[in-house]
Amino acid sequence: NAGVTQTPKFQVLKTGQSMTLQCAQDMNHEYMSWYRQDPGMGLRLIHYSVGAGITDQGEVPNGYNVSRSTTEDFPLRLLSAAPSQTSVYFCASKNPTSGRGNTGELFFGEGSRLTVL
Amino acid sequence: AQSVSQHNHHVILSEAASLELGCNYSYGGTVNLFWYVQYPGQHLQLLLKYFSGDPLVKGIKGFEAEFIKSKFSFNLRKPSVQWSDTAEYFCAVNALGDMRFGAGTRLTVKP
């Protein structure tokens, strides 16, 4: 299994440009999420989704949009990039913590390093 | 909202020293607790997790953690660290459906 796949791995944008970070998982996980990782701040939750057609905001949602049209995909959109969005972005997925065989463990992608000039 | 606090930002140890990294959380209900490790240049990997039962949980690579409900704590321990344990360690809590992480503790082990 590929697990959680993120693209691109690296991206440089100019202020005001838009882009989409792609995330796909092949584990049939219901829950998917996006985090940003910044030095000294750990991972902060941007948006998450508990299933297709359902999304919700995390700790730092401003400046980001998400959609969940399929179970497999959870793209993160930056409509007008700002230097404050320079960060490493991680997509993660998991099964819910309830139910048989669900561990609640988050599986992470390799990360996408975004620089906004 | 739930929050997670990690007390140490950077810990430096010599090989064979014992390790304890602190983690406290703020949510008062039922929680699932995790420790993740991030080696340089890599993504996060699960070290261990607590859902219920024995509050002392053992993970990979000789790590263990103890859940103390009365103290809202889930500290990570290892009796004898190795140079290869150099990494960043994150405590995480799942209480309200989403997963929240602490700021992380950078561990440097000197050979």
C-alpha cells in the first residue's frame, strides 16, 4: 500500500498566488486532516474531515480551504498565499477510534514544504 | 478546546542516560493519548498509544509512557537512550474527534 501520498513535496510561491496541495490515501480511512508544522509550535490542525462531504475547521483554518468529494482525496487550497503560510504541511488519515480493529493511529504523508516569497 | 503541553523544548542527553519527557493535556473527558517521533527529514511515526486498560504502555524501541489521569499527564520514558534516538517527539491527544499535538520536544543524544 502507498499509504498517504502528498504532492508536491516542494513548492515556491509568490505572495498572492494560489495553489492546491494534494493528498490521497488508499487505506479507506474515513478521517483525514491537514497540519502545518512550524519550528517551536509543533503541528497545528488546519482542517479535518470525518468522511466524504464533511469538513470542519481546526486550530488555524484562516487562509485555507478544503473539500472532501471522495473518501480517498482531501486537497488543501491556498487561495491567496501569504509569507505567513511558509511552512511544512502534513496530511494524515486514520480510522475512527470506535469500532472493531480501529487503532485511532494517524498515518502521515511525507510532507510538503511550501515557501511563499 | 483541548490542548497539549510539552514542558521541555530541547533536551540534551549522553548515551545511556535515562529519559523522561513531560506531556499534559487539558481535556477532562475520555481521551486517547499518543506519542509520535519525527526523525530528521522524515514524517511522524507512532511510538505508542493509550486507549484504555493498563496505564503503563510500552511502545517500539524501548519507549514506554504512563497515563496518570489525576494529573492529566502522559509522560514518555526510556531507561537508556541511544544516539539513534535523536529526534523530535510529539505528544498528541484525541478527545473531541480531532487530534491535537504538543509543540514537540527536540531530543539530542550525544555519543
